[in-house]
Amino acid sequence: EHDKTLGVPAVLAPRKPIEHPSTETANLLLDRYRELIAAMAGAAVARAWDQGRLSAPVEGGLPFHAEVSGIRGRSTGRAPEEITRAQQEIENAFTAIRADPRTQLGPLALLGDEFALSDLAQLIVLVVAAPALWGELARLYGIVANDVGRPLCDELLITQIIEPYARRHEIANELDRDAPLVKNGIIYSLGGQPRMPF
């Protein structure tokens, strides 16, 4: 019998056996994840072009006029074809991942099961890890950031890449220090600043 002042004791159980994917399966899934993150980062660039947040300086015009208008939400429609193409690439990548039953046995799914990560948290892991896994994506991230002084991956960049598929506050909740991603050390902030950069 347990001491009632301590409450009901936790019930412990052995970990369930983990079926690890083959190297071939893991590599295939990594290729699919790369396609997804590349498409999402490309879409973030297309949205920045469309809104004018990423534009070439115009000689004789007001300095940073298009960028300021884009940041303030006053300008859209500059790159509709790029937006459409990017959205289709994202849908194709998501469809390929969802249609493959091996996705549930992949490293990302195992990490999600182990730490009770939501689908959004798993997507954030991919976004944060992508430039380290695929160096060529670091350049895309730099274009999205549009600021050489910004870290390669910070909370704003994660939001810019994911935002059409999740709201800013949902992303911020997943990056909270008490949420599984940060609390379990899956991602961590550098420089002592909470939540950014990663």
C-alpha cells in the first residue's frame, strides 16, 4: 500500500520495442523531407517577392519603398505565378510523404513518438535541421532572411517558412521553453536568447 500523502504512484512500463527503418528507407524519407523543406523555403521566397519584402532597389524611387510596403502588408500580387508553382510543389511533397507508409517508421516519426511531438513540432525539427542536413538549403534560408546580420535559423525564419500551414502563435507555442522541443533539448537556442536563434 502506498503513502496517500504522496498521491497515486506512476505506473511504469517497459519501453515498447522500436523497429528501426532500413538505411534505404531512412535515405528515401530524407530525400522526401528535403523536397518538402526546399519547396517550403522556396514558397517563403515567393511570398516575399509577391509582397515586395524581397525586392531590388529602384533607382530614383523612395529607399526600401517596396520592402516597407510588403512588411506592412500593403502590397501583394508581384509574383502570383511563383506563389502558385511553390504551393503546388509543397502539396506534391506533402502528398508523397503522406502516401508512403514507411513515413510512420522513419526517424522523424520515431522521434515524434518518443517525445510526444505534434505534427507541427516535427515540421519545425525539419526546418531547423535542414541547413545542416542539406547545405544548399542554407542559401535559400539566407534569401528568406534577407539580412546578413540575422542568424541562419531563428524563430522568425521558422515562421516565414511554415506560417501558411500554421499560425504564428501555434509556432511560438511549439518553441516555448516548456514545450517538448526545447524542454527535451531537441532544439535549443544559442546565445542565451529564449527561442532564437536555433
